[in-house]
Amino acid sequence: MKRISLILLVIILAVSVVSCSEKVTHADISIIGLKGPTGMGMAKLMEDNANGEADNNYTFTLTSAPDEVTAEVIKGSVNIAAVPINLAGVLYQKTEGAIQIAAINTLGVLYIVENGNEINSIGDLEGKTVYATGQGSTTEYILNYILEKNNINAEVVFKSEHSELVTLMAAGEVVLGMLPEPHVTTALNQNENLRVALNLTEEWKKVSDDDSTLLQGCVIVNKKFAEENKDAVNNFLAEYKASIEYVNANVDDASLLIEKFEIVPNAAVAKKALPNCNIAYIDGDQMKQNVNNLYQVFFDANPASIGGAMPDDGFFYKP
């Protein structure tokens, strides 16, 4: 009887260990992100999750409003968020260190679109009026930095929504506009006289140090949640990386998923835009170096753009 009891005890302990392990590595994770490039890399993971094939149980929310993402992160009602790169620094300061940046997910996606053929170099913007979106966000600081470094005096007029600027350009009411993908593709599809005049990622490289990479999107995690669910968060990052690699390598299939989950309304637009969306996955020390280099540029231009201060080491999640 003692031997049987001992065997039963061992079995119970083994089951308990497995159960605890599953609780550590598998979790319910809420994710919020923006439609467009910062959400496009999640398409395959969203499909796996819908099919019950993901390591965790994910709940995805996609929105077109950055303010909605900000509000949910500050409230602590989401575990993970995909946000513009500078917003991560702002949220780190606003939440007093309650969030961390876990990975870069989008490099440069900004382009100058022209109705005409006058703009062939950055110097051609001298004295021109450029319409743009994203006032007070990454896009404004990137454009201002490039213009300043090239000593170009151009008037920048901001519109509130990407879609508004696309409509104006498609109607021929705006000659020069700065747009991100996939809105560039949408505009080009609506007006055959529009063309991509400048790639601002290339213009950034020309005026920046060799170690400064243009970044526009990232993934942040709730620090407390990550500390309590380290394995589950690491599993998410591994799955997210695989999803991004799938999207970049399988444009046709990925475009259908991007439409299915309403990340971009149209698969044809997603397919055409994907090669120019610079979706990527960078974490660890490389992420830290890239973010610090970019943040220094933003901080020098306007400290408020990253929350008023350069972040400390606690800002960076370590897998």
C-alpha cells in the first residue's frame, strides 16, 4: 500500500508539474494594433490563432486610431500593442515604465508622391508645399529632419487622416503629398498621373549616420504581464517573427489574409504595397542600438516626441 501510495504521489506531482508548465508557457494574450504596415505582419499569426494552431490564445483588436491604442495601453487593458516607434517612448514615460519595447516590426514606409514630374531629388522640394499626415508623430519628425539636414525650405501642410490626403491626391487637388504605404498604392491606383517621386527611407540614409536606421513601428509589452508570463511572451515573439517571415515570403497568400482580417481593405492593394512596406523583425541588442540611435535624432529635434527623455535600459524587453 505504501508503494502504491508513493507511485500515486509521484504521478500527481508529475501531472502538477506539467500543468504548471502549461500555465507558464500558454496564456490568454490581448493584442491591439494599427491597421496598415504595423499590423500586416500579424496576418499569418492571426490565421493560426483562428485555426487553434497558435501557442497562446490571442485576442486581436485592430484600429485606425492611434489614440485608441494609446488609451488602452495606458489603462493597462491590453498585454501587447503594435505602435509607432516614437509612441513607445512616450508611453514608457507616461506609464512610468509600465511598458517595454520588445521588437521592431516596421522600417521606413514613407514616400513623396507627386502629380507631375518636377520632383526628382530632395532639393526639388525647395519652395514647394508638401501635404502630409501624422502631425506630432514619427512622420512629422522624419520629414522635418530630412528637410532640415538638406537645408530645404518647404511648407508642410498637415491633414488629419491618410484617407483624406489620398482622396485629395486622387482628385488632383494636391500636387505633392507624403504618404505611408499602403496608402501610396491606393492613391496610385486611383490616379494614373501620380508617381512616387522620393523614397524617404533612402533620403534618411543620405543625411544620417551609418548606424542610424529609419524605424517606424514596434511591438510593446505590458511589463508586469511579461514578468509573470515570460515564456508565453517569448512564444508570442517567436510566432510573430515567423508570421512576419511568412508574410514577406508569401506575398500572394499573405495579401489574402491581410484582406480577410481587414488590416488592409483590398488584397490587390496589399499585394502591390507589401514589397514597399519594409515589414521586419528586430529584437535584442540590435533593436536597442537602432532605437537609441533613432531616439537621439528625435530627442535632439523635439524631446517631447519620445516622451521628454531618452529611455533607460528598463525600456528594453529582454527575451
